[in-house]
Amino acid sequence: MRSGWLLRDGDVVCALETAETKEERARALRGRDSCEGSLYLPDVRVVHTFGMHFSLDVAFLSEDLTVLRLARVVPRRFILPPRAAHSVVEAQAGSWERWDVTVGDQFDIREVETG
């Protein structure tokens, strides 16, 4: 997984991990007891919480990383995406309210430079 930051209007919303491989995207946050930041899942549209220990906040994103829909998903459920979704960001339930994320927000992803 790659580390970075999720930004909105140039300001950091939270720390971000990006699932780079098919295996990382399939595993997502399963097996973790919590999530301090968020997880970006490119090319993922359908979200499930089978094997999860906590509820998720999910942001469905358009191709340009605009928030199309926000949802809360409890363990052992799945949720279908809006038609225009291209990717998702997952965070622990309550994060979107805490970070004041709303539908229509435009995200940017900044990777952590490794030297």
C-alpha cells in the first residue's frame, strides 16, 4: 500500500493509504480493528463489509475524485455504487462528519515522497 494524504481545496482532510494491487483492493480494511485515516480504492465500485470489525463510512467518487455519494455500511453488508462512480474512499464510521466531508467535495490525493 502507498501512503499519502487526502486533500480538499488544498487542505489535508486525513492520512490516506492507496490500495495498489488487486489483492490489496480485495483485502481493503478487513482484519483491522480500526482505521485512523482512510483507504483509497481505485477502480473499485461495490463495497462490502464481510469480515470487518467496524462500520465504514464510504465516499463514492467520480473519475475526477468528486464525492458523488456518502454512505455508512455496517459489518456483513454490501452497498451498490452510483452509476458514475469510479472509485471509493473508506474510513471508520463517523469520519465524514468529523472531517466535514459532503457530497460535491472535490478531493485530491498527494502521495508521500520517499527518498
